[in-house]
Amino acid sequence: MTAYDEAVQRYFAAWNAAGPEELEKAVAAAFTEDATYTDPLADVRGHEELAAAIGGAQQQFPGFTFRPAGTVDGHHALARFSWELVAAADGSAPVAGSDVITLADDGRINSVSGFLDRVPGA
């Protein structure tokens, strides 16, 4: 497994964390202290704001899980991957996107630039 794959696994662990304590630990494991996350709906910095953004998405989509869609592609300190938000009830994936991440020297994510490829009602 590459450093890119490991970083993306930690990223999904954060987005799928159950409960505030698990989320806090997963965010710390996946992201640097001053990491940024920017997508069409959010622009946040740091562990506290990242955890709040992730918690907000979890509240908006209860019973859903983020999962990778395809393989991780990376070079230098950059990686890109696609994802889907999947409903446990029926396996549908109404939301999908692609992210580009920058890795810090310790392998954690320093920045995320996110794009929404599929959203409900769009």
C-alpha cells in the first residue's frame, strides 16, 4: 500500500467516524493541525473546523457512508481520488465527488480541494 492509499484510508476513517470522540481522533490521525478543506460547500482550517464540517455532513446524511470510487492516483506530495456517499438502506449513492489532497512530510493531509460531481437535485 502506498503513502497515498494510507492517507486516503485515514481520510475515509475520519468521514465515517462514529461519534465525537472517534471523529476527533480520526481527524488528528488524518490531517495536520493547520490542514485546510475547501469544496463548494465548505472552507475550513484546523482540526476543530474539520471535525465540525464532517459532523455536519454526517447529520445531513444519517445512515450514509463515504467510500472510495476507483483507485488513488498520486505523485510527489499530491493525490487525487473519487468517492461516493452511499445509503446503508438501499446502496444508492446520491452524492459523489473527487478530491485532490496535499500530503505533509509525516503523511497526513495538509490540504483538500474537493469537487462535487453528483448532488441530489442538480
